[in-house]
Amino acid sequence: MSEYPAVITLCHQARQAAAILAHIPTAEKNRALHAMADVLWKERAAILAANQADLEAARAAGLSEAMLDRLMLNEKRLQGILNDLRQVSELPDPAGELMEEKILPNGLHLRKVRVPLGVLAVIYEARPNVTVDVAGLALKSGNCVILRGGSETIRSNRALAAAIQHGLQGTNIPREAIQLIEDTDRQRVLELLQQDQTVDLVLPRGGASLHEFCRQNSRIPVVTGGMGICHLYVDASADLERALPVIENAKVQRPSVCNALDTVLVHPAVAERFLPKLVEKLRADGVTFRADPEACRILLPQCADCVLPAGEQDFDTEWLSLVLGLKVVVNVTEAIEHIAAHSTGHSDGILAHDPEAIREFVEKVDSAAVYVNASTRFTDGAQMGLGAEIAVSTQRLHARGPMGLRELTTYKWIIEGDYSVRG
Amino acid sequence: MSEYPAVITLCHQARQAAAILAHIPTAEKNRALHAMADVLWKERAAILAANQADLEAARAAGLSEAMLDRLMLNEKRLQGILNDLRQVSELPDPAGELMEEKILPNGLHLRKVRVPLGVLAVIYEARPNVTVDVAGLALKSGNCVILRGGSETIRSNRALAAAIQHGLQGTNIPREAIQLIEDTDRQRVLELLQQDQTVDLVLPRGGASLHEFCRQNSRIPVVTGGMGICHLYVDASADLERALPVIENAKVQRPSVCNALDTVLVHPAVAERFLPKLVEKLRADGVTFRADPEACRILLPQCADCVLPAGEQDFDTEWLSLVLGLKVVVNVTEAIEHIAAHSTGHSDGILAHDPEAIREFVEKVDSAAVYVNASTRFTDGAQMGLGAEIAVSTQRLHARGPMGLRELTTYKWIIEGDYSVRG
């Protein structure tokens, strides 16, 4: 027997809390967000000590410096997390929003009203900030949440979740609204994925294998995403000088995230002029390149220091680092075909002035975000004006692209009649 | 080896067809709907002969008369189905609809545009009309569809699907847009549920075990629904005379469908007066009752001809027949609690005049359709002005309640800049 409460118990408690949380007024939810932030700050010594213990265990286990950095909390980082949490209280509350209203010819009065989804399960890795971010977004949208973090942050997550629940104590919101699965046995994830009687949505946040695991094993609907093999196509009609900083921004500004650029496709009429300039500019940022045969013909041997021939899998790789694929395509149609074959449907764009090329690209590229003359880095809830973001969906059902508070809701129909019967 | 094409092949063909169908203009899709209807009528002899063979096999297998009736096609029924198909051409095309548009402070121009989901898989039982209905709704919304009907209608479905594909021949729409899995081996359903690389949504249409099977085995998102344990609560403030025909309509008009009434909850202040009147009225329609102890106290022994004490499972049963549960609850709050415990979240309503009771009921009952002084029978795409209906979702993700053409779409973000970079 585990020393921790059973997963099914946590989920049942969350379901009961959801029936209460769904009817808590916005002002009270906002007050709770501030109370959570206050207590998290008050309990920072315990949180940072727990994080220190996580870091020591991770170092002993041989985790990389990059992983240790993702794991690490300090007062400044905690302050940033709490500022974000307080910001969530400023966002509009989606629950209760009137989406549609109509009077039918038979006199029935229909309203379509937004309501919280209910209970979310978020399964994530490494970063302890996710614990607080997700708790805040769930609470603001009226949803309860079951949190399941990675074993390497379990001590931090326990301390954070405890402080969050302490923060709820002075409010009308049950502490069971936000629950952490403390048992790090992977079997608990499998159990969680079976709770379709109490959990409405599973959000995995992590690598491809976590998403695949959830999709394979879940009885609950899963929204997968967060993986982007992103493309920019440079048309013959593009302003080549202005295209360079857009590609640089998309590749270099933050290469480790899902909306970072992975492949540049170039029209043959401009490839000879453009590719050497592109390599020259991005080489200075530390970028290395994987080029198709035609791009190799143009770039080699002059750029052999940073250009390699592309291997078989390279155009199907999300680099998450300073590597960029290069390919010469015969025209916009071949660019669209390449994107259809290799994109994950996250963010893909065209750099062009020819309205016909732009029209074809925008119509036929079927990604969550399709760009014209802009960096792929804008695919982000805050950048796109959706408020904070809980995930980026690359599936088609329910929500696509950045998921903010609204994307954590469903709706109900309220139908008022005058003792109306169907004829 | 099966003599039929592999499921994975059908799905790949549908995926390729989807890339074409998504860009077919509305007028061309409407023309195709009429062409399909014309050919279905032209080939009616083959269709009705195939249906006759299905009927004979079903009769030999000992299927009930009710089942045989659901299976049966004749010229008149076919005409009705084709009229519905032609009607779909009159509905607005959701694909391409502009859902949202904004200019961000940084000058980016955002548009959120509706696009088809892509490839649907519809798994259904008995009724051959579903083959044509679903094909029409999928095509109109720009979606390809893989149809998998029941083995008892396989001959009818083959003839219908062949005629539908013949109807597409004179259009720009690939015949692979609408495909039937002809192999009736149940293993094919399992294979279909694994095709998450090519299929975007699974819609089961049938009994609880089919929904459970899909939910258990699918790697593709499933929208389940179509099961309704529906309630009406008669408050002390209701107009009792006017309440009777509403309950009668909800229970009797079409008892075999999912929005038919299953349980009446009654406030104790009116139970003594109301229940005998209700039983008297609905007994004349052939309704029998399953009553809780308090309703039994009121109704027995006078109404022993049609009232039985409710068994343990009776309030968790979707009757789909002329049976009605009766229960006296202490107040609106207990009615809400009973509904939370026993409803499938399909359609539940209150009959009342007290605004406070109505407010509490509407706020706290969390069903796809919540009624005030109206029959539950209005939960229907056509009745609610959504156009035709492909399914009724009782889950919370993506769509809730009746699913029309819009609910078969997703969206993409189109973001136009001026060589814009993220700061």
C-alpha cells in the first residue's frame, strides 16, 4: 500500500470541488490567486529548501547543467512566478461568458454560455514553475486540476502545492481544487489516465514520448501539442534583405522552444543570392545548417565550416537548438507539399510579396498558425492576445494553437420556454 | 488476406482527398450533394435489392421486428433520405468562416478562420440512412469520412456508398472523400481506431457498449454521446396544469430517442396533487412508472396497474421506451443533486415560476442542455437552429450537445506582418 492517497480518491475529491469552484464569483477567484501568491512567498524558505534537495539529488543522478538550470528556483525566479500568478487575476474570466443568444421562431429563448471544463489533469516534466502557472490558470477558469510533475522536482512540487493549498484556506474554494499526485511511481500516471469518470481533459506537457504515452493509454480526452517542426518559405517575391532578420529571430531568439524555426525553404530564383547571405548572418549567431543537395551545391565548399548535407531524418527533426535545415524547392506549391509532409502543424510561414503565392500558401498550409512575413515566434498565448497560455495544441479537436483561459472551457445551452412542447 | 482494401489504405486515401476537399468552393460542394442524390435515386433498384437481402438475412438471424423496421428501406424512405441530403446543400458552409479578427499593438494582423477537421470516422449500427446523412454532412463541411456500418446493413451500405461515389464522379471531389469499410470483421474497427496519423475524429453512433469500446481502444479523439438519462423537475411554483403536457411530450412523443424523458422529480408541496394527475394522463399513453418510496406512498395501491416500486438501477436507466421514473425530492437543491448523480449530462429541465429556484437550477445543473419550462425533446440540431445534426455530444471537449456542421470544423490562425520579429 502506498503512503499516499489513491489517485482515484484525489480525482473524486477534485470532481466534488469542481461543482463548487464552477460557481465561485470572479472576484473571489481573483482574491484566491493573490492569497496563493502571498502564501507561496511567505513559505519561500521551505520551497527553496525543497528545491535545493531536488537539485542535489539531480546532480547526484548526473543530470545535465541545462536540466539543473530548468529545475532550479531562487527568490528572484519565485518572484517572477508569483508576478505571473498575480497577473492571471487581471485576465478576463471566461466562465459565464454569453457566447450566443437567439430566440427561435417557436419562442424558445436559447443561450450558449461558457462553463469550466471541470477537472484537468496536467502531466509535466522538470520545471517547477508549471505547478504554479497551471494552478493559477485552472483556478481562474473555474477548473480543478490534478498535477503530476516529474520525479526530479517532487520535493519542490510538494512544497509548492502545500503552499497553494494553504493559500486557499482563507477562501471559499476547497483545497481539493488543486491536488498534487505525490507518489512518483509511473503506475500512478496510468491510473490517472483511466479516471474518465472524474477527469475531463489530460494535458501532457513534455517530450514526444510523454504525449505518445498519454495518447496510447488514456481513456480521457488528451490535447497533445507543444512540438513544432516549423518552416519559413522564402518566395522569389520576398524582400531578401528584410527576410534575413525574420529568419534570424525565428531561429535564434529562443531556439529551445516549440515555435522556433527548424527549416527554411527557398525558391530557386533567389536561392543563389539568398542562401550565402543567410548562412553568413546566422553563422555569426552560432547556427549550423543541414542542407539539401541543391543548397549544398550553392553553399559548399565555401561554407563547409557550418553546413552539412542533410541526413534522412533531418527535415523531420524538431531541433530545439541552433541547427537549421535548408532546402531549395521549385515553387510555392512544392513548399506547401514539403510542409504538409514534414510539419507538425504548429507554425509555418511565407516571406513574399506576390499576392498569388501568399494566397495559395495561406489557403493550403494547414497549421495552427500560418504566417505571412512574420517570425514563427509569435505563436504564443500572450503574444497573440489570448492572455496566459497553458499549452499549445497541435491537434485539431477542441482547441488549436495557443490555449488560454477560454480554451479551458466548454459551454452549456440554456433553453427557456413557456411550457413549450415539440410539435 | 482480406479481399478488401486495408483500413490503413482507405484512411490514407481519405487524408489525401481531404487536402483537396478542404479547398473546394461551396457551390461545387452543393452541386456534388445534388449529384449524389440524383445517382442514389437512379440506382434505387440496386439499393433496395441489397436492402432486401439484408432484411432476409436479418430475419433469418432472428432480429426483432423493431430492428427489421430500422433496417428497412423503401422508395418512400429513400426519397426522404435524399430530400434531407438536398437540404444540406441549403445550409451555410462553415468552412472559411471568419471567427475572429484583430490587429495587435505591434501591427500583426490576426485572423481566426474556420477549417474542416479533415477526416472523420463514423462507426454506427443498424440504420442505413446514417450512411447517406453522414456522407452529406461531412462533404458539406469539407470533411472526408470513413464509414463503418453494422454487419446487418452491409449490403445496403455497399450499394449506398457505391452510388455516392458514382455521384462524385462528375465533380472535382475525389471519390476517396467518402469511403466505406466493406469488411465486417470487428478487427477492422480496432484497426480504424489506431489510424491517428490520418483520422482526426471518431464518432461512434450506437449503444453504450460501442461508445465504451471506442473510448477504450482509440488513439484518435472520440466524441461520445447520444445517451440521455433526462430529467424534468416539477417545482412547487410550477403551473401544474401546464406542466402535464410538457412531461407528456418529453416522454411520449418519441420514447426511443436520447432526448426523451426518463425521470420526473417532484417537490413535496405539490407531489400529492400532481403525481396522481400525471399518472392518469400518461397511463392513457401506455406509460408505466417506477416510483420511489414516497411516490409509491402517494400512488399505491390506487395506481397499481401501472406503478411499480423503483428498483435499484431504475434511476440510472435510459428507458428508450414508455417507462418513466418518479421521485419526490425535498427541494430544488435535492433535485439538482439527484441530476448530478444520475444524469448523463444530455438534457435536464425545471418546470417552475419561482425565479430563485430557476436561477439555482440553471446555474448548477451542468448538462449540455438545461431547460426552463420546456420539453427535453428540443435537444436536436434542427430544433435548435444548428442545421442538420451528425451526433449529440455528452462529453465536454470540443462540442457539447447537438453537433451540426460547425462542430465538424476546427480553425487556423492566419497572422500577417511586415517582416515582423518578436522583441
